Amino acid sequence: MSQPLVSVVLPTFNRLRFLKPAVESVFLQSFQDWELIIADDGSDEDTRAYLRTLPAPQVKILWLPHCANPSRLRNAAIRASGGRYIALLDSDDVWAAAKLERQVQAMDSAPHCGWSYTLENFIDETGGPYTRARLRTFPPKSGWIFESLLKLEVAMSMPTILATAELLGRIGGFDEQLKFGEWHDLSLRLALASEVLVVAEPLCAVRMHDEHYTADRMHEQLGWLQLYRKMRDLVAEPELREYCSRVCADTALYIARLQMAQGAYADALTVLTETSPLARGFPSWWWGVLKEIARPFIPRRLLASTRKAGPKALP
């Protein structure tokens, strides 16, 4: 059999009620020249039983031991793929029926772009519109967007991305050392290597629910700190290196605040000490460190009046 044009990569671990609609949205695509590669992270038997019902050879199942590392799962699926394009889908999100068709057409007409993304909608656990909170939106942008991505002036959701297998291989796929923010890391490295094309239609529904592994706020922020330290080493422009250093400084202060609130003073000191080579050139960082050290001894009313000078967490 000839290889399909698109390989759809989908990591999963249980959450069968979300997985089924995600898989169905692939089968409902108007573009049918695809293979679906599901990397199963040691799911329970009910999920495994469902996966065994999916038709081969269009669907390949990688039965993997549990690792709780989505990047490792995605990389395994990418290595097993044969398509010219790689489409990324999460097990709790769904695609519009025209998603692959629109993106493949756009990519075929713009060979200088090695990747693309679409707009998205947000849905709740039941599949209805997500209304619990107002989510930040970003204007779509094509071309060379690394700086805009780095400064969070543009963003995209992981299941909207379609990239050439050649480009993903060239940048090394997902960083398996990042368990949080790995999608942003991938987007940044894609943006360093190639122009991007936007299909300005909402062709993906991103599901918002309480089972996201990124719901751990502390470790999410530690992931952002790790990511921006990495980006600082990748970029050459002094302005962007300074920007990454400032993000690291502010994020480290925020993490230290969370840790001290939990009584983890040694952890807070470690984070601040490890970040100090990047942060000590910013007066606001020294002010923040002094405030965190003095926090247990400052009256709450006075502390509230100084809050504006503190760091801001990344989204």
C-alpha cells in the first residue's frame, strides 16, 4: 500500500468519553488520505478494548507502557508515521470535518511554509460552548512569527497544527524533558525553522475540563521557567535573550511565592538561587526577592499595597 498523505498523531491515556469523539472527528474528515496513529499510554482495559475495534491498517495502535509523558508518546507516533504531513490531535479535542482538507490545500499552495495552524473554538465537557471563563484570544499571523510567539502576542492550540514530516524531523520533534508547555516549545522551534501559514477558520474545538494534566499550577510554572531558559540559549538577538531572562526572573519569583505559601522555603530558595544568574540585572527581581523573604513579617494590609511591584505569572 502507498503511504497516506497525512499521518494523524494522537496520544491517549483513558478518558474514553473524550477519546471517542476525537477519533470520530478524524473518520468524519472530508479529506480521507490519512492514517491515524494512536500512542496508548498503558490505558485501562475499557479503553484498550475500544482501541482494538478501530479498523486496521488505516489505524495503527502503539501499545506503550505508562509514562505520563505526552511528548514521548507523540514522538513514538511520529516515528511510526509515513505521511508527508503530520497532524496533531489530543484525545480530548475534536476537528471540524473540513479541517484536514483546508489545511492540506493551503499547505500545497505555499511550499515555502513548513507548517500551518487554524483558529479554534472552545467547548466544555459536554461538547457545548465553553462559557465558564473568558479566554484570551490572539490575532492570527502568518510568516516568520518566532518573536511574536515568544512574547505571547500570538498563539495556537496544539490540535490545530499541521507540519511537514521533514520539518518535524529536522527540529527533533517534541522535547521529552518538558512535561508542561511542550506544545509552545514545539511551536517556537517550528517558528525558528520555517514560516507558518494560517488557515483563518475555526476548524478545531479545544475541550476545557478539569482533567487536564496542566492543571497543576506549580509544575506548569516550573515548565514555563524551563522553557524560557531553553529559549534564551537558542536565540542570538540580545533583545530576545534579555526578554527570556526577564520572563525567567518573573516566573521564578511567582514560583517562589507559591512555594513559600506552602511552607516549602528550601524549594523557593533553590528556584531563586538557580535563576539569579539570569535575573540579577533586573532591579524588580531584587525587590521581589526581598519582599518574598520579608513576607512572613509584613502586615497583610501593607503587603497588599506593594503587590503591584510583584511578578506576573505566565498564562
